[in-house]
Amino acid sequence: MTISEAAMTGFLSTRWRHVWKKVDHLILDSYTFGMQELEKSRYHENPLLWNDVATKFVHKVNGLLHSRYGNKIKELIIRFPLTSAHASNLDHWIESAIVASTEKLFFDLDNKCCKEGCTICVKGMNAASEPYDFLLGLFFNGRAHSLDELTLFNCSIGTMPANMSGFSYLKSLLLARVSIVDETVSSIMSNCCALEIMVLQYCHLLVHLTASHARLQILVVQFCKSLVSICIRADNLESFAYMGYKIDIECERAQFLEMLHVYFVNKDDCPLDFISAFPQLPKLEFLVIQFPTCLQVCNIFGPFFV
């Protein structure tokens, strides 16, 4: 039952008036609150409209979370194009999720109108419209003991605090359009002892990625345009997918790898060179090789096209 559906039950009977407060899977977006969808317009075309709608959305979320204080929230999904201008509210929502022992936290703050960066929006960008800085310090000292899945769209992640223990039970981490550097990714992985799934999409500050984790099973890296190399040290890795420019790959052991998916965006780059970097793959069951154009490949039987 969605929040909207639960709220409507209050019109059917006074006994059901507060049913919506018991919903533990919260999806908070424009549709939930019956608001105008900002994705249909661009910020630079009508900044006053964007700011007005964003302010209303923030007030609605604050009111809803306040009314539910003390109730468990298993899953909290927030989809709305918010920025650093709303940092204090976003920090408060994260605190609320921690207090509510949230298991799945999903923040999609992406501006859908300008996925790859609208030149007009970029030129007019100021400090108030920069991506929200997701504070890892909020999870310090094991505060997020219930969190096992974290998904972030369109934000930044700074330096990780020393002796970080807040993600001890985190199993799945997805970062898309997130400004994060190599060292922070390495720190997160070293402090997430239960991590099994990591997905990195459009993280353009990554250059030399090291994926070192004893329990990591699934690794996906897609379209991180500054990436030069990936070093994999994950003995239990079962699935690896890479999409983007040709890079250097180092994989010391892959005895449990079952699925390998490679796609190079440049037409002259051959993914077969990428695969040769892997050691023996005794468990491999699925091999997906995507080519942007037809390439001539030679073998002992002569040339053929793929």
C-alpha cells in the first residue's frame, strides 16, 4: 500500500484515519504529494518555479517524517531534484532514517532534464545549486546498524572519517552521477565488511579504481569517463560488468566468476583484449561481449566479423 492509498483510507472510516502512519515503505516524490513534476521543465527556464516547488516538497517531507517519528521505516525512497541548498533538510532526513532503523535508503536527487549537463544550467550554476554533499559522518560509530542497501543519485561524497564503522552491515551500494574519488571508494569498501554488491555509474572523478573486498559478489562499472584502470581483488566475485572506454584491467583471482559483461563505446576498441586480462575462469557460464560496430576478428580459421 502506498502512502497515497493509505491516506485515502481515512475517508472510508475514522478507524483507518491513521493507517498511513504505519506504512513502512515510503516513496516520496512529486506523484506521492500530487505536485508538479519539475522534470518536465528546465531549471534555467524557470528557476522561481523550481525553487517554489522544491520548498513545498521539502515542507511536505519534513511534516510527514515528523508525524511518523518513532515508527520503523524499512525503506525510504526520495525522488526529487534537490541540491546543496537543501543540505540541512537532507541531513535531517538521513538522521530520521537512522533513528527509524531504515534498511533501504534511496536518494534520487537527479535533475532529469540535464542528465549529461546542460551547458546553460552549468554556466548559471552557483553554490546553492551544487550537488548535495552526502555526509558519511552521520553514520559514525555504527549508527546505521540496520542499513543494508544504499542508493544515491546526483550528489557528492567527500572524505571518509577515520575509523568509520557506520556501514558494517551494508550489503548493496549503488552510486550514480556521484562525485567521489578513488580513495573514498577504497575507504568505503574497507569499512563495509558485509558488502556484496557495488554499482558505479557516471562517477566521472574515478581514475584508478581498486575493488578489494573478500565478500564482494557483484561489481558493475558503467560510463565513468575519466576511468583509466580497475584493479580487482575479490576472491568471491561472481559477476562483473564494465561499460565505457577501453581501460587497463587487473584481476588477480576470479575462480568463482560466473558472468562477465564487457562493452566498449569506441568503435575501434576490441573487448576481447579486456577479457584476456582475467586469469582462468573455471566457473564462467555467461559471457556477454558488446561491440559498437562490426569488427574483423582473426583466428586460426581465418577472418570473420562480429
